Amino acid sequence: MRLRRIAALLLSTLTAIQCGGSTAAPGATSGVSGVSLTAASIIVGASGQGTVTITPAAPAAGASVTLSSSNPSVASVPATLAIASGTSSAPFAITAIGAGTATFTATMNGSSGQSAVLTVAARAVTLASISLDPSGLVGGDSARGTATLTGAAPAGGAVVTLTGSDAVTMPPSVTVPAGSTTAVFTIQTRSVASATSSTITGSYGGASASAVLAITSPTVANASFGVSGPTESETCTMGNGGSTLNCTFNGSTSTAPGTIVAWDWTYTVATTFSQTTAGAALSQPAVNCSLLPSPPLTNGATSFPLTVTLKIHDSLGNVSAVAVDSSARVIPTGACGF
């Protein structure tokens, strides 16, 4: 009888040892045994994950672990983490807030564990969008494009490369100044025979963005031009002894439903001269000294106001209204007695 009791006792003890695994002995208290990270680094705005391990496994009621971050402005974690009954680990979420480093501490029943260092890197700045103002226009008009980055441009600025179709002319790139997030560029369109579109695409930092510019054909003739001088816009000088104006009138921005076949120019100071060209530009307009008032210049003036007009004709018989530029001037120095 005594031998049977001893054998039963030994069998009971052996069964407890074999079946218990990591289960705590009655009354044992679980404690933190480790804190691990799935990655050593993440970027600002991203999410990461860590895992808390306890020993022995959580009791029937489960376990609660307190979490903290050494640098909450860099990365944050939940204040507490629940570990289910019978399990020895649970994951927790990490939110990356700013560039820097942080470690995470788990505390439970007087025990604690700390993770390895997590590095949070600043998010790389890339191109976010290309926008157009307006997004649709008549061929020959210009639009304003804006390149926007995901963050401030680095030192030296961010060079955004630009592409578009043959219906537009624009710079090959635009630079966003250091510390800024946007840069503006000009898109010049050409006259088109029928409605078309151009996709304006920008690229920077491995990212691309696009916007579509709708271009329509004109329904009426519209004259448009500029005056450019030898040193600055809107300025002409007397050239060739007073027989020409040393400047250019350029009507290439004019539009019409048909092909423009004639540009009618007039230019006036004291008297009016006129000239018709078969091309958009009139360089070295012909004049003589009668263009100017008799010398000398008075009241300290150095130039005379010049009024230039343009009217265009197209192949369909359309004639534009007269476009007028009254901002130009003529500097007479060295000619016609001045």
C-alpha cells in the first residue's frame, strides 16, 4: 500500500512538470522580459511596431503593461498594453512624429525592459503637385504654373524639371527657393487650328505630378504685341542718323481663327509712321527726323513718349481691333540735332 502511494505521488509530480510548459507555478507573478522593435528606423509620419515579452505568460485575467517613450516629440506609443491570458507577448504601435531618436520602456509588476534605439528620419521632400491658372485658354495666351513640394526646399533650392507638348513653350525647369514650398513658372501657348491640350509634368525627388492645360482655337482676331529696345523693354533709340528706330515691335502673341497674313503697325511721336509686315516682328522701324519735335528736349526730359499700334489680318478675312501701347519712349540723343 505504501509503495502504491509513493508511485502515485511521483506520477502526479511528473505530469505537472511535463504539462506545465511556461505556465507559472501557483502564485508566480509575470514580469517584463524584453522589448523589441520590428525596424531600427522609420520616417516622419510613418508607423512602426514593437513587441513586449513577459515571463511567465499572462494569468487568467490577462496582464497590463505600462509603456513610455524617451522622446514623445520624436515617437509616441500607447500608455498601456494589454497581454491576453496565457500569452507571453503582444505588439504595440509606434507613431513617428519628428526627426530624432527614441527608446521605449515597458513596466509591469516592478519589472521593466527597454527597447533598442529607434531612429526617425525626416521625410524626403518631393514634388506634391503641379497646378495651372487658368487651366484652359485660347492658343496664344499664357498661363501660370505652380510647382508645390511636400515640404520646404533644402539649402540651395529644389530644381523641378518641367515638360509639356509642342503646343506650349515653358522653361525646362523651375527652382523652388530654399525654405519655400512653391515656385511659379510661365507657360506660353501657340495658336492652334482646333482644340487640343497639353499635359504639363513636373518631377523632383523621385516623384512626378501633372496637370492638363486645355487650349482652344480663337474665334476672333486679337492683336497683341510688345516693344523691346537695345537695353530695356518699351525703349527705342534713334539709329542710322535718324532713319530708323533701334528697337523691335513683336506681335507674335497675336491670335486669329485663320493664319495671320499681315501685321499693320503705326508709331507716333510728333508725326505718325506706318508699316505693314508679313511676319510678326518689325525690327528697325523706318522713320526720319520728322518723327520727333524740334530740339531741344525741355523740362529736363531725356526721351519722348512713343505710341505704337497694331492691327492684324488673317487668311479668313478676319481683322482685329487695334491694340495700343502708349508706354514706349524714344531717346533721341545723338540724332536729329539732339
